[in-house]
Amino acid sequence: MADTSDKVPHTYVEADKKLEDASSTAWSFTLMGIIGIAFLVLIWTGILPVRLSIVTLSSGTMALGFLFFIFLILGIRGFQERKKLLSARAKEEAIIFQIGQWFQEHYSADAISNGVEEDELPVEQLYFLRSENISRAMKEEFPELEESFAEYMMELIYQMYFPD
């Protein structure tokens, strides 16, 4: 049996959304790690009195200390990922601008519609006709685009020409 998992198109996720997710993850884990470690330091120093046996207190706080340390590491990695995504977002914006500008220079709304009057076809058929024409033109001019990004761009261009 052939593996078809690599042939299933994935939905494109915008760099802004990835950046937002990475930022919230980074801040959440970092703050939880800092607050947790501060809480444990307050317990260890006796500032926060906790009435538990020494064995329970030391083993429990060690486990929690390890957990909060892991949270800090995850937060730091989230900030590193966020930094990478900032440059990816700039590249994405440049590519979107480049493709959009190319389309505006080479195609009109009438050319995308193949000269078909809007009254001649139902809205669904008109959408599929236009989206196929946009996709075909994009694949010819930008064959290196990932399939999910090309689909995303097709939707952006369609909305640019036909905002209704």
C-alpha cells in the first residue's frame, strides 16, 4: 500500500497566526515558570509557611521545581521560535505583495473570468472558473509555491478582484 499522507494538502497557516501562538506560548510558560519557582523559593526560605512533613515537602517541591524549570525552558524556546517567525512573516508579506502586484499587472477581473458575463453562470460555477484560472496562472508563473500557500494566495487574489 502506498503512503498517501504526503499527498493530502494541508491548510496553510498564516505567519501572523503562528507568531501569535508562539508569543502566547512563550509568555504563558515563562510566567508560569517564574511564578512557580518564586513560590517554591518562598516556601524553601520559610517566608511562606507550609505545614507538611519534611519528606513530603522536599520531594514534592523538588518535583514541582523540576516542572517549573521545564516551563521556563519551554518559554525560552517559545521566544526563540517567535524570533524565527518574525523573519518568516516578513518573507511571507513580501511574497504576497510580489504575487499580488504581478497579478494586477498581468490580469484584469475580466481576464480571470474568461470574459464570461456574471449573469450567464451561477455564482458557484463562476467561483470555480475564476479560481481555476487564478491557480493556473499562479502555477505557471510561480511553480515553486507550496500547494497550501498557493491555495491561500488564490483566495487572497480572488478576494482582491471579486470582493463580493
